[in-house]
Amino acid sequence: MTGRDLLEMQLAGSFNMLRERLDVLSDTEWTARAIPGTSLPGFTLWHTVRTIDWGVHCAIQGVPEIADRPEWRNLHAAEFAYGAGITSKEADQVTELVSRGQVREYLAAVQPAALDWLKNQRDIDLDQVPEFEAHQRVKPRYLTPPVWAEVSDFVGRPAWQILARPCISHIRVHAGEIDILRQASRVGSTSATP
């Protein structure tokens, strides 16, 4: 097994985890804040798919993201970047503007593009350091101080670290967050029943 094989297995796992949560999350849960101060589940799921698209396409390869295609304008990626460094109000707006079905379809478009690219990489390719900051310049919002502060530590890091951190481990953290929010939502709704 190579390092690329391991990253491929883990990235595929990220997609599977997101699909599972999109499948079980109800439309009501999409916009329900079960715990004060947390992000809405719909935003978190949108953000996770956007993060993988951004990580694989923009951050590593320096190519347009899937969300940049005309058919994905309804994801509002131009306004909300990939969710890093945006305000709570903006994050809540995502769930008003983007449906669970749209995110599910977007996930289905990002997954083969990302995994096909990764299958064609060698370990030596993934050891290369992408021109991370230059790649961010394609979208002015990506270099605004709040967004840049979230990702600037990837400058000088090899591609495999960008895959392993935002596209794999970050996704697992958010998957656990969705699970906790769904559980809290169910507990809250049963305790409110007389």
C-alpha cells in the first residue's frame, strides 16, 4: 500500500460519511439549531463538500472548482467562499439559499472528480508543494483576512497534507458535529413534548 492508496481510501471515506449524513438529515434538521452558538447542520454539510472541492481543485491543483461551473451557481460559492472565515449570519444564509438536495448533487459531482484526480497521482506528486497562495488569488474573497487566517498555515505544505487535513480529518470532525447536533435535536424535541 502506498501513501496515495491510504489517502484515496480516507478521501473516499470522507465522501461516504457526508453522503450518509445527507441521507439521514431531514429538511427540518437542515435549518435547526439544536445547540445555541453552533452552526446549522445544513451549513456544515455545505461547508464540508465545499472544503473538499476547494482543497483538491483550488488549493492543490490551482484549477477551477466544481462550484465554479455555471450549473453550480445556486451553491452561492462566490458569496460564501468555502465557509471558512465567514460570519455566523452568512453561514445561516447558506441554509436558506441552498437545499439539502443541491448539496447531495454537488457531492455526487465533486466525488468522482476528486477521486479520479487522486488515482492519477503518485506519492512523489503528493509530496510536491503547491503554489497555495497564488492559487487563492483567483478569488479575492479567499485572501480576505478572515478567510486567509483560517488556511494560511498551508503555505509551503505538501499536497498530501492539504488532503489529510482539510479534506479528510476536518471532514471527520464535522461529521461528528452533525451526529451530535442531530442527537441534541432529537433529545430537545422529546423533552419539549408534554
